[in-house]
Amino acid sequence: MGYLIGLNEYLAAHYHHSLFDQAVLNGEPWMIHAHPRRTLNARILEAVAYDIAVARAEGGTEVLPKIQIKFLYPAYVADSVRSLLQLDRTVQALNLGPHFSPRCRNHVKNKTLFPLMKEKIDLIFTTLEGDLLKGIITGFNRYEITVYVKEELPVTLLRHALLDIRDNQEKCYLKTSQEKREDWKKSSLYVDERA
């Protein structure tokens, strides 16, 4: 048995905080990428358990189920982020929609995310609709992973919207792969209590 130095403290401080709650308080506009291939420029007015209420920049309000949201970022970085977004057309052709049942989702363990974040590993994130984002994890909580693209552009991915997470050597960090590989045990943060 073993543990990752700092993981429990990190989870205690961050695991139950949501970007949506912060967005309601700051009132700034966000670019929200949602299923099916929809992008909204909107302010987040309210966030409840399963939905957010938004005011669209072009006018009007709507309630958007969180399960429909793939990722979002501050509107002020929209031009820069948009130029870096890529699309995997093979994944897009699969027509994968949101997975409503948690059992059907592509999970990634906290003990996998934490060393990736601390060691600043370059990663490639693929959403269910084939969106590709490359960046470094700067934070995560129960439902979200925040990534810095090009080291300065914050993008927050919803964990339920992920299809895959890989590094530049094509190593997969999803739970299904990591249950066998256990790469967190290779981290300098890992302490083996049996040693």
C-alpha cells in the first residue's frame, strides 16, 4: 500500500469547488462548448446541481444541462483558444453524445490526475465529439479538469465529456488503462508504505 504526498490535502481544499459557482460570482462572459457541436458566448447566472442558467451575449436566457457541456473558457481568450482547438474527425464520425449514466463514462482517477498536474505533463484531451485540446493540468475537482493551453490560456473540461487523455508518447491515463499500469506509483510523489 502507498499514497501520494499532498493528494488528500489537495482534495480537501479543492474537490468540492466548482468553476460554475465562481463564474456566477464574477459575472464575466464565457465561451461554452456543448453537445451537439454548439458554442455559446454567455454569462453564467446560476448554477445548481445538474443545470446552469445562462444569459447569451446575443440576447435571451436559457437553462443548459451540465451533462451537455464539454468545456468552457473565459470569453476574453476565445480567439486564442479557438485557433488552437483541433478536431479528430474519426471520433467525430462516431456521433458520441453525452453519457448520461456514470457507468458509461470514461473515468480518470484523482490519483492519476494529481501527479500529472504536479509534474506538469503535457497531455492531449479528446472529448466525446472529437475536440482535441493540448495542455497542462492546473487544477481539478469532482467534475472538472482545468488545463492551461499554451501555458497561459485556461480551459476547463467537464470530466463526463472526456473520451481520452494521453501524453505525447500515446500513454493513456483513463481509469481502464491505469488500473493495470498504475503510473501514479512511478511518480516522485508516491510513497510506498511497504518499503
